[in-house]
Amino acid sequence: MSETPSSHRRPFVIGANHRSCGLSVRDRLFVEDGSVPGFLKHLKDVGIDETFIVSTCDRTEVQGLHGALEKIDPVVRALLAEHADMELQDLAGQIYLKTDDDAVRHIFRVAASLDSQVIGEPQVLGQMKAAHRLAHQSGVMLGAFEGLLQAAYAAAKRVRTETSIGERPVSIAAAAADLARGLHGDLERVSAVLIGVGELGELIARHFRDCGIRHLDVFHPVPSRAMPLARQLDCHVVDPDGLAGAINEADVVICAMGRRHHVLNADMVRAALKLRRNKPQFIIDTGIPGDVEPAVHRIDEAFVYDTADLERAALDGKADREQEAEAALRIVDEEVAGYLRSRVERDAVPTLTALRDRFNEVREQVLAEGGADAGRVTELVINRLLDHPSRVLRENAANPGAREMERTVRHLFNLENPDDKETPS
């Protein structure tokens, strides 16, 4: 693809998220950190050299700037399909393209955690910054896109500072830990298993780890999805054959899959409680839709809390989160408007520079011709500078856009508009 000047490159987002496709597709689209450099190299090889890839439980998106979006859209879709080992037609309707102002607004909302399944969850900004670093290392993070991302990070910081939207998921994790203490006592004697790696489940598991939990296992049907989190939390990855044993041992079971079928059913819980000699289990269901079969709620010694239950325990008496979300969206919209305005202003800089250079060129020519005669020099400058604009205005006087051109000239040079003069009475 041909080179496009940076000033003419347009923002874009191509990818899939929790609204456009199910978890099974997102699992296949997920790009692990170790695969990111190779993916970015593929993008660079096809001329997409101002970009990065954000891949989380909620989304896999290629974001960036490019001058020929109609050309790169099918290329990126094909790369995503190849990575997922799927036919391109099978992804039809599940991958979206956002461009220009819509893309900018989307990137800002993702950074501010306003486009997540769990509004306000804190990990996404860190995930974006980690993806940013990988893009830097791969040589596909140029100035204009760098500026867009820094503006998005600043908007996210304002949201965190000026609203309490980020308190919700953190408070939910703290409430879960308090409930676990109430049931099991000191968390240093408690073991847990995290089933899935959804954002809120991960946040709760991190909080339990920070509280000194004795043992933590992580399970995902695709083990490679669990490995990065297990490394971060210094815990164990459970393979499919070991899941039943991990559930039997767990005092706390955190479900964070969000599939369209239950990953924890009544038979599994009854079997675990029998082996545990009815020692209770605290079961946290963060799945959307729910991961825990409703029948589990009726089992004695199984204490099931979903996100709404934890939220009630955590945020009783606090400001309504919808109001906080609205306030956060207003902040993001303000920051997006400011970024777009500054981008337009930056786009005008080359023209202004060229205009100044042209004026200086004429000035030097006239000084060489006019010598020390100041009157002669200024007359020559005025005539030279007005020569081309005068000819253009005269030649276009009969064209439909002539009046608009004339108004633009008067606006640029602060000239009185004859239409604005008062007619003498």
C-alpha cells in the first residue's frame, strides 16, 4: 500500500467485543502477548504501520491511523480470521469497523472503561498501556497515533479523578473478601479457584491474592488463556482433568466465564460438599449471563453471591452508578471534542507555515528590487501578495461559490463585510 502523509491518516478500530460476538469467538480471536509482535509485523508488512492491538476478555481490536481504510478493512478482517483459525464468512457480522470521530470516541471510552462489561473495571487501561508498549517495541507506534492514545489516557484519568465510577468493581472485590472472611475466617487459611478469566473475576481473585489467600488455582478451557494471569498472580493453572479436584478443595469458587451454559452445576457442588464433609463453599458468580446453575442456590452450605448481591453489600447508600456513568460519559465527550478540535488545528499548521514562507519569499524578492525606498518596497509587497488572490477572485466571480470565497477572504483578513453595513436612513 502506498505511503500516506500522517496528517491525512484517519483513526480506525477494527475488531470484535462482547456486544458483537460470543465468548467462544472472543476466545479464538484473543491474541496472547507472545503472539502480538508477529501479528503487528503482519500488519506492518501490509502497510499498516501506525497501530496496536488490544486483546482482553471483552475485546480484540486493531486500533490505529491509516489513509486508506477501505483497503485495510478486508486485510485486517482476514488476518483476524486467520489468527482465530476461522473462515472469514463465519465472522461476518461479528467484526466491526469504526472510523474517524466514531473511532476516536470508541478508543476514549475503552480507555475510560466505559465500554466494558463491568463499567469502571480498572484493568483495561493497564491492558491498553501494555499493548501500547508492545507496539512501541515493534516499531508501529508513530507520533500522531501516540498523541491520540495519550489524549485517551488523559480522559481516563479525568474520569477516575472526577467520578466514583471506578469504586464499584474495587468495592465489589473488597465486599467479596469480607464475606469470605465472615464464612471462613482468616483468608490466609483459605483456598480458591478462579474458573474463567473475566475482568471482574480476575479483579476479585487479585484482591484475594493481595489479602494473603493461602492457595489459588486458575482454570480456563483454553489453558493458554489462563497462563498469563497465573504468572501475574503467582498461582497454578488447572487443566480440564483437574478441575473437579480443584473445586473440591476450594473454599471459594469464583466463576468468571460468561458462557451461555452453566460452568458450575448442582451435581458438581454436591459432590464437592460431600468430599469436604459439608464444610461450606463461598461461590461468586460474576458471569454475564450467570455461570452458576440456579439449583446451586438451594443447596445447604453453598453460599452463592452474584454481582448484584456483591454490589448491594459494597455500595449500599452510595451514589447511583448510572449517574456516575453519565458524568463519566460527559467527561469523555468533552475530551473527545477537545482532541478533535486540536487535531483540526494541527492539520492547518502546514498551510499556515507555507503561507508565512511565501510572504517571506516575496518580502526578500522585493527588498532586493526596491532598495532603500520604503514606499516603493511596501507597494511592491502589496502588489505581489495580492496578485494571485485578485486574479482568482475575478476569474471565479461568475461561479456559484464566488460569494463564499469572498466571505472567506474577508473573514481571514478581518475585512468589513459590505452586507453588514447599515443602510443610511
